[in-house]
Amino acid sequence: MHRRIVLSIAIVIACAVLLWSAKEFQMPRANNARSYPARDEHPREKVTIAVDPYDMPDKAAVFTVRYAEHEFLPLYVIVTNDGDQPVSLTNIKTQLNFRDRSKVAPATQDDILRRITNVKGHGGELPKTYPIPLPKKSKGGIPKGALDELDQATFKAKAVEPHSTQAGFMFFDVSGLENPLAGATLYITGVRDNGGHDLMYFEVPMEKYLAAQPSH
């Protein structure tokens, strides 16, 4: 009987560890940017940029890293080109302006990794014992899978082909800000047409997103 109990416990622990370690980031499916509440449409150029904040626990569950706990706000940026010519994103610059007039550019991968590897509490050390064995961290104290997740999630599109959509995440440092989306606006410049000419800047108010969320 004792052996059966021990074996059952071992199986449960093994399954829990496998499920934990098996979780991997999956990029959300991007719809046409015109379908999102927070967007800026340029009808003449037929280009729309939308922003979908991942500020709620149910949405943030797509990540393995809890970015909110490290005071980063993930913004899912969607660019749709409904025109007949490609547009270039090679030279885009993005800036999130808050209601207090402060501004911040997207955090770099190094910025994010530096913060999520800074363990707080416990005198800088993790507890020595756990109820179940935890997956080991990768070298340098980086949580397992964090590098791959950032690499897959980060917005990296350099162009948007005709009648197509590109999307990815930008992470913004919101440390010290309460309800950072209220009154915030995302500005994007440097989007260029097929001839290399800059399109007018895109301005996406986050209030459009908040107004469409009953929970907010």
C-alpha cells in the first residue's frame, strides 16, 4: 500500500512538471487591424495600425513570463496593408506617451532580461525547498524559455505585403505608473510606401481600447 501511494505521488509530480515545462509561447492570431478598437486608419494609403494591450490576466496568460510583475506592459501591435503595394517598416520608431506627458520607447530584450532575472525577496535567493521539483533555469539566471519567448513575441516585421497583416509585441516599462493606459497614446513614425516616402505618423489612443472593455 505504501509503495502504491509513493508511486501515485511520483506520477502526479512528474505530470505536473511535464505540463509546466511543456508550456510554450504561441503568437496570438492577428486579425485585420481595422477590427480592433484602438487603431489609426490612413484611408488614402490604405494602411491601418492597431494596438491590443495584454494588460489583463486572462490575456497575459499567453506568456510564460509574468511581465506585469516586472512592470512591463505588452502591447500587441498590428499593421494591416489593404493597398496594392508593399509598405516598409524598416525605419519605424515607436513611442508610448503617458497622460503625465512622460514618454518611453519599447524596452530592449536586454532591458527585459535584466529585470526579470533580478530576483527580489528571500535575500536575493530562491527558497531551498519546493512542494514539487521545478524546471531548472537556463544559464545566467534567465528563466527557462524566456529568451525563446521574447524572440518569438517581439515585433520584428520589416515590411507588410499588399493585402496582408503583420503583428508582434512591444514591451513598455510602466514602473511607477498607476493605470498606465489611461490617457496614453502610441505614436509610430517611419512607415514608408513602396517609393520610400514616409506616411503621416500613426497615433493610437489607448482610451479607445479602455472604452471597449467592460471590465475597465
